[in-house]
Amino acid sequence: MSLPLLDCIEVVTGIGTPRHAVIWLHGLGADGSDFAPIVPELELPDDLPVRFVFPHAQTMPVTCNNGYVMRAWYDILYIDSIDRKVDLNGIRDSRAQIDALIAREISRGVPAEHIVLAGFSQGGAMAYTTGLTQPDTLAGIIALSTYIPSLDYLSEHRHPANQHTPVFAGHGEFDNIVPVALGQRAVDTLKAHGQPVSWHTYPMMHAVCIEEIQAIGQWLRSVLK
């Protein structure tokens, strides 16, 4: 039985029918509206029509936040220093939901190799996990202020189709939510497996900045051809 699609906000850029898509996953406790306003700041050209899809994660109690119910891609059971214990069942469920969004873009006429999977914080963790385990080659992965939630899970399910998919990874040097060391560890892990990663750090906390947005816009223009 197919899963019901997550509710999404959609923003289309350029002129004509979208030939590319960016599925952008929000962070813990946010929703799909969080990143929709940055689309114009990416300054994509009119001759590059792109459909941006901003899904809303389902709500669930989050253990590390005292069980408070919020939008989340998976439960975080506890945080110990820079390490996190995550609920793998939740990751599997969200991965299936994101897979369904990718499949919808393909059914709309956007081939997998024209799809970028992006995410911030917990959404970035799902972008890493879902993108690198996809059986169809994607155009790219954007991972902002994030980490790989389970190296063992990724190692077990990683698919060769995205072994050489380009990754844009950005992180705040003063991030007090997801330490930059976690972002660096993810990048080092991917590079050790031959993944092409563009790593950027910025003098900010757990956020994005205009310099990062501009860099993402340039990177998108290079992978969406």
C-alpha cells in the first residue's frame, strides 16, 4: 500500500514547465514554510525553471525535548556530547515518505538526475540518508548545519547509484545545536568513500546566512543543467 504524500509548499522559478526539482527538508520543530522565502535569494536564471518542494514532516513526541510534540523526521532519544542516539524506525519511515516525493517528481516529468535533495539540521540528516541510499542517481545533495544520523545505517544501505553525486555541505562555525565537528565528521566520512563534497563554513550559529544562500545558488546552477 502506497504512503499518503506529505503536505508540501511549492515554489516554481523561471519561465516554462519545471525541468528540475529541489526537495527541501526543514529542521526539527519547523515546517515547510521555513525555507520557502529564500528561493528568490538563490537568484536562479529564468531559463532554469525549477520546482522547489518544501514538505511538512509529521508531528511526533521528541524524547530529547522532554517528549514535546513537534514536527520531526525522527525521534532523537538522547544527546551525549556531540553524539546523538536516534530512532532508526523513524528514519526508515521518513525515508519512505521522501522516496514518495522523489517518485512524484519523476511522475511529473522531472528525471531523478534533475532532482536535488536538500535539508537543514534534522532535514539535512535525512537528505544525507535518503539521497545516498537512492537507487536512482540524483543531481545533488545539499546538507546544511547537519550530520549523518547513523553511520551504520548508511553503510548498510548506501547505494552505488549516488556514490559520485555532488554534495554541498554548509555549517556555522559557532553552531551550538549541531556542533561543526559533527558536520566535519560527516564530510570526512563521505570524502573517505570518494564522494565529491563542497564543504563551506560560515561565522554563524545554527542558521543560514546570505553568503551561504548565494553559494548554494551558484552550486545549483552548476548541477542543474
